[in-house]
Amino acid sequence: MIQDQGAGKSALRSQLRSARKHRDLGAISQLDSRISGHILDALETIAITPVSVIAAYVAMPHEPPINVLRSQLREMGCTVIIPIVSGDELMWADDGNEEHWMRNTFGTLEPDPRGALSSSQALPSCTAIIVPAQAMSPSGFRLGQGKGFYDRALTKIAGLERPPLIIGVTYESEFLSEVPTEEHDIPVDVSVTESTVRWF
């Protein structure tokens, strides 16, 4: 059964990656504004303040972008942290000027790793954690890239009395009636697409 779910995930990832590659890249800036606006709507329900720490991400090629959101949160005075791949784990560093950032092996821009914090150090203090996904189910389960980085990172907030709000981001066409899941998968609290916000 577990093997079936794993195979189902791999097949679905291949299908979704192919679809993403055929998206109209000319519409990316518009999609960014719409997705970022919906995430802000979700964040307003938990009353973020200038002292809030928000974990966000820099989109990989073809992932839903949230650059507008990152900029707006920083303008509001929030601390925005961005993941850095370190072995099998994610480290976290402050967001900011990407001019001198480096690309990792996945082609994603990353902040300077000096002073970066581990997931166990950074994530419990977050008000919200925004995670990219390739697909989302009506139960709040996300399909990731298959490397397990976010699943491992999110275990660091398990059992907290007031855990961060977890927001999963996909395109609307990737909100599916069913997504293969395994025991280690951690559901999100909110799904955001360019079209809407869904709470679970």
C-alpha cells in the first residue's frame, strides 16, 4: 500500500511538472499579485504585527511566486525568513536583497547562510509558515517535490501549544479531489491559489 502511494505520488508529480512547464510565463507577475493578496487575507485572520516572524519561500522555476507578499511583509516590519537547503534539512535566514544570493542545486535562490538557524530553532517562533506545493487535497494534504524537506522541517513544530499557521500554495488547477498520502505527510491549515483561500 505504501509503495502504491509512493508510485502514485511520482506519477502525479510528473504530470503536474509537465503542466507547469506549459504555463504562460507572461502571466507570472499577475499570478504573484493574486496569490500574495490571498495569503495576506489569510494572515489577517491571525493578526500579524511588526514583530511577527513569517517563514516564506523563493519560488523554484514554475512554482507559484510570492515575491509581492515577501516585499509587503517586510514593509510591514515583519521578519521574513527563507529556507536554505543544507544536506537533508532546511536552514532559515532573513529575506532581503537577492542581488548577491546564490542558486542551490535545485536552481532556487538562497540567502547568505551565515547566521542561518535550523528548523528547530526558527520555525517554533513563527506566526505562519508558507510552503509551496505541487498539489493540494480537500483534506489539506500537499504533494511536495518528493525530497521531504518540508515534511522534516514541519515536525519541529509538532506538539506546540500555539503552532504556526501552515499555508500551502499551489495553482488553482492543482487543487485536486485526491492526493496520494503517506504516514509522514503533514497537512496544512490553509490552501491558497490565485483564485481563492480554503481553510481546513
